[in-house]
Amino acid sequence: MEEITPRDDAWDTALYTIAKEGSITSTEIARQTDISTKTANRVLKSMEAMGYVERETNRHHTFYPSDRLELVCAFMSE
């Protein structure tokens, strides 16, 4: 089995927190995991590029679930 990296942990934390709380920032991910805010920001931007999260504008640092993520979560809860 492959070892979970800090970046993987940040990805999981972001998904869990967004699903539970409705939003997340890179600072919150960094605080909850053992990675830098810069790495957490890259994780969120990767998730944004893949269509899982979105922001109101590029200047906002709070990320919200996208319709795609909500669809995936709904499918997995069935």
C-alpha cells in the first residue's frame, strides 16, 4: 500500500472540511495538517482547476464546493 503524503492529507482534509463546513481556506488546511500555507494553497488551486472547488473571484481565499463536488458527494452517500 502506498504511503499517504502530507499533500494527500491536505487534499482529504480540504474535501472533508468543505463537505462538512461548506468552505475552507489554505490557512485552515495548513493549521489542520502538517503542511505550509503555500502548499495548502496549491492543493486548493489544483482542486479548483479540476472543478471540485470554486471561489467568488480569483482574489478571494475562501473556497466553496462546486456543483461537481456536490454531485460526487451525493453519489457516494447513496
